[in-house]
Amino acid sequence: MNARILVIDDEESICEIVRYNLKKVGHEVDTAYSAEEALEMDLKKYDLFIVDIMMEAMSGFDFAKILRSGDSTEDVPIIFCSALNGEDDTVMGLNIGADDYVTKPFKMSELIARVNAVLRRTELARKAAASAVAQFPLSQDDPLEQAITYKGLSLDPNNKECFIDGELVSLTKTEFELLEFFLTHRNRIYSREEIIRRVWADDVVVTTRTIDTNITRLRKKIGTYGNNIETRLGFGYGFKEKD
């Protein structure tokens, strides 16, 4: 599919090379030389963002967080394109919500292939969602799901919100789904592989480091209830009820 793409990189030469080659294969491409410049643009009109990470003022990570928090851009795919090539950098990018991560220097043919693969996955997901809505349309009569609670910890599955003693706790989508899984599967240790199958989509590449990072962040956010998420070395994690 042909798409409208925004390339954001503080190296003008890279922007122009990527723009030229993506236009050759039929995409419509705009460029921005900083995250700040991109934020001045009409972001909701784009089908894909290609974002550098190490930019002068606002980083690509911070820019992506803004995209993921916006109603009109939260589902638009992001490809990070960066000289940062460590596993932690890749994991951080994917945890923020990127759909792919390409390291510099890169072959243009590889970038084009990854762009097209992300666009295909996005289109298939949209079609599947539209088909599900058509097959099972929502009704005002649909019952609301009951809150999931443990002592002062509560999850609202309808609005995807977490509360501790009535105070809202900000969780990412992955953190919310991890906590929802733990609270609905208490008092048992699950392997990392089982957690990946239950929480992450089939087409997302997840490492054990990704799980560890997300659980570490989740523990910090839920305060004393973080102690209920137990680590069993060599096995995995589980949420244990405690007196």
C-alpha cells in the first residue's frame, strides 16, 4: 500500500535520502529536522513515522511518547532509525510503542522492506478490527466488565485504568495488561514464555529482558503491591496474595 510517511532526523542528508527512495516506491514523504519541528505539523494525517532517537533537544523516545499519548496518533506505527544499537536501546524503543527498530548504518532496501512490512501489518490489523466490529457490533446493552480488585489495588477493564486507594496510577498499555494478567491469575508462577503468549501480540518480537524491564517498572508504579509480584529464579513471575 502507498502511504503518507513523516521522516524525522536531525541529519538533513539522511532525511533526503530516505525521502527520495521511499517516493521512488510510491509513498508520499515529508521530512522534519527535529522533533520540535515535527510537532508543529499536522501529525494525524500520516500513516507512519520514521524517527531518529538522538536528536539535539527532544529525543525520538520523548517524541514517540507524545505520539502514543495523543488520541489521533496513538495507533500510528513508528519505526525508530538510530545509531544506538544496544539491546537495551531496542527494548526501550519497543516498550515505548515502536513497531520496528532499524540501526544505522542501514541498507535502503532493508528499510523499505521494513516500512512495507509494518504498513501491511497495520492494514491487516485494521481490517481484522473492522471485521470484528461488523460481526459483533457493540450495543449499549453490552454489560460492563467488573473491576478487578486486590485490597486497595483496582483495575477498571472498561476504561483501562488502574487505581490504588482511589488514586489513579498511570500505566502503559503493556503494564496494564501485565497487571491484569497477574490479578486474574493469582498464586501461581508463570514462565516468561507463558507471559509472552498471554500478554504480547503474536507478531511482536519480545525478549526476556523486555519482560523483566516491564515488570520492574510496574512494581515501582504500584508501590507496596509491587511486593506481591514475586520472582522465582529460573522459573518466572507470579502475583501472590499476602495477609
